Amino acid sequence: MVDSASFKGRDIISMRDFSREEIDFILDTATGMMPLAEKGSDLLKGRVMAALFFEPSTRTRLSFESSMCRLGGSVIGFAEPKVSSVAKGESLADTIRTVENYSDVITMRHPSEDAAKIAADAASIPVINGGSGPWEHPTQALLDLHTIRTAKGTIDGLTIALAGDLLYGRTVHSLAVALRNYDVRCYFVSPELLRMRQDVIDDIEGNLDYTETEDLRGILPELDIVYATRIQKERFPDPADYERLKDSYLIDEAFLAGAKKDMKLMHPLPRVNEIATGVDATPHALYFKQMRHGIYVRMALLALVLGAL
């Protein structure tokens, strides 16, 4: 049986580590956090979160910090590795061993995909992965699931497209792995060069009904959710490939004319030009509300791993 005690002291590193029952428990806990997000709480009073961001972030870092503050806790850390001893050559493991002396939980983003695992192995306090290179972003997947469940009333039974950069996009890696726990139909929509990475395919094979395609327009009438992602310029080894593929999927109001009236459009943000700003005012747009669910989910995770519930 899953309960709050199941999460005390636990690292949040990969969606591969969680069962359907555990995910649903986190989502239920996040729903319970919604009123606390508005009025505040002293649930984590006296606790300290270290936010270590070795890679640029707006939404993830600020939502973690906001979540900790709304629960009455404090935040230390950095958003630029040049201001830490990493700039002097300190190893990640040594940085983590240092920071755990000053905090109760560590949230971290790093450009290396094995960084979250290294940090979790080095730390004696919980580590929450806020994005590890092109590998995974588990808290984003959880807030995405919470967004879908809140908007649609369910996750089971939906048809969902993950579209854009499926090779380097850590958000879609975590979301695809999470969705293998639900009764959904998925389309993986990308150019050939940016198809879903093989380790994700290996993990979902036999557990998720999916189809790979390059044609988003052709499947649009079937979809309940379109999860769009940007083509990530910073991940491309060859700039010419980026220039060729950057406009693969452009979603504007005319494009959405072929969608179900209640289809919802999501995006982990930041967007570049893959969703036109005119779409923001349509009933399909869910991506700005989606950000708010990051507060609820990260409040839930912080309270759970710190044993406050």
C-alpha cells in the first residue's frame, strides 16, 4: 500500500522509479496542495531547500522556490555555476556533500544526463531532479499528468501526441515513461532525425500503445492532447541540422481548425515559434495554466520527501 511514509527521504530522479499507484498518490497529494498554494502553510517551517541550477531555468527553478516558500520553508542555492566552487574545479559529488550540510533537500538541474544519479548517490538527503541534460525531467512529467487529469478529469482513455524534438527533449522522455502506466494511445510525432530515443522505446515497449509518425496534421482530428515541444538548438551537434528542422511543426489558429473542440494544447515552455501567440487566446491553449500545476506538484513532492505529511 502506498502512503506518505513511502516517500519520506526518497529521491525523485526518474519516472522509471514509480508505479501507477505511486504516481496517482503524488497527483492526489498535489490536488490537496492547491488550497495551500493560495493561502500558504507552515508545513515546512524551519526546513531548507538547496536549489542548484547548473543550467538555465525559469519555470522549474522559480516554481521549486515558490513551492518551498508557500510551505513556510527557506531556499538557498545558485542559478549560475560560475558563482560556485564548480568554477574552481570541484566535482559534482563534492559539491553535493557540501550542500547537504546546509539543507534538508536538494533540487538540481544539470546539463549532464547522469548528474542527478551522481547527486543522489553522493547525498544523504533527498535529491529531486529538476532536469538532467537530455535524459529526464520527472517533476515536469508529474505536473503534466496533473494538468491533463485536472483538465480532462482522467488520463485513461485519452489519445495524446508528443510532438517536436523527441530525441533531445527530456520532458517527453519522462512523460512517455510515465504514460506507460495508463490506458492511453500515444503518437510520437517528429522528424526522422529527432525520433524518440531508443532507451525510452525499450522501456515502454509492450506497456504503451504508441505509433511513430511525422504527420501531426493527419492525426490531429483524433487527439485529445497535443504536447508540443521546441526544437532545441542548444542540443544539436550540427547547427545545420537545427536550421533545417527548426520549423518542422508550426501550430497556429488555422492549423487548429482541424482539432477537436475540446483538444488541449500543452507545452513545457519556453516556446520559440512552434506555437503562434494568436493561439494563446483560444480554448485549446493550456500551457500557461500548465505552469501553475508545477507549484502544486512540487509542493507535494517537497512535503512528501521531507516527511511532513
